[in-house]
Amino acid sequence: MNLPPLRKPSRCHRAKHRAGRQAFTLLEVMVALVIFAMVITAIYSSWTAILRAARVGNDAAMRLQRSRLASRSLSDALVSAVMFQANAPLYTFQADTSGDFAALSFVARLPSSYLGSGFFGGQVVRRVTFTVESGNDGKNQFVLTQAPLLETNTSPDQVYSLVLAREVNLFTVEFFDPQNGWVPEWSDSNQLPQQVRFQLGFGPTLAANASPQDVTVRTVDIPSVRVDRNMQAAFGPGGGMPRPMPIQPSPVPVPGTGLLPNGQP
């Protein structure tokens, strides 16, 4: 049986065949899209995880910095506490530990580097108050309030308030009594305690039976004691700097004799 000879494909047919082999099938396109979507999803997940970790780290660093600032401000003020008996109503040491958060108010001779000193100029003796108040966002804030010593003449414009820390969920204070040890209350407002121990806790609002995330505990020794009325009189009015002692001139020998005016050599 004689078969017809095979015909060579024409040039046009070969071009169409090559063009068909260069295109992608629908299955190949779908697989490529799935792989591309998986890569994009992995990149987005990594990016969001990095942002979340950075946000958590920044929040933790901010809470730590604010806790240090709050603890340092309270410690420096306690170390600078002063009290004079002659002006006892102005120098009372007030501590309220009956509520959920403690509150402290006392008079201190603050250094020029203390927060808010520029607001008061040369008035270094001020009453400082540390309280926990609710902010506009409903979160508790640790607030420092300062006012000049003469509270009867203090106007609202002379009161300086500063939020030291946010998200405060713990503020307790204890006082050292030489007879009873650490006590949770200080009832003698006309005396300064020898030591004060406070706790500051920071973090989101606590649920029931939950513990604060960051807790700072410090014990501060108060070097100052109440200055009695007699001692204050020796320091001058208002318990300021001591009066300068008069300088007695040294006796001069009588010329030519080498003897003092009283006859002594």
C-alpha cells in the first residue's frame, strides 16, 4: 500500500504552533497568583508583627521612663522636706492612705533643678502634693502639684500641676515608727517621719485579683527634723538662714611697747 508522502508544514503553521507554546495556560496563571498571594501575605504578616513589637516596646519603655521620673520626683521631694514649729499650720505633713490610692502633701526646700522650679522663680520653699487622679481618658494619672508656701495667698495661677505618669494602678505609702515599725498611717501632721516607703505600680487597668505589670518600691530617709521654736528664733524670722555673727576686731599692740592695751604681752 503506497502512502502519500508527508507534507512539510508550512511556514505559517509553524509560526502559529510556536506562538501557542509561548503562552501560559489558565492553570499556570492561577498557580502563579496563589504563590504571589502567599508571598504578599507572608510579607504583610512580618511587617505587622514588627510594628506590633515596636509598639509594645515603645509603650514599655515609656512606662519605665515615666515610672523612673515619678519615683525620682517623689524621692527628691521627700529628701528635701522641712518643718518649722513656729509656723506649724504652714508646714504640716499630710498623708491620706484611706482610699484606693495614697496621697501626700508636705513642704520641701526644693533645688533649682526640680521640676517646675522655673515657674516659681526664687521661691524654693514650696508645698508639694502627690495624688492619683483620673484623666480625660478615664485612666489614672500620677500628678504632682506645687504651690508657694503661703497657701492663704495662693491664687489658681500660682499652682503648678504636672502629670508625672499615666496608667497608674498602685500607689501606697508606709511610714517608719521607732516604736511600731512600719505603719500604714501617719497621724502626727506636726512631725516628719524618719523613713517613708512607697510603691508605684503602672500598667493597664487591672482586672479583679490582677497584679500591676511594673512596680517600683523605694525607701526614702528623711534627713530633716522638725525645727523647734527656740531653734527657729536663733535662725532668724521665718526660719531662714542664721544671722551673721559680729566680727570682733583683733586687739592691736601699743606702738613701741609690744603690749596689748590691757597690759598683756
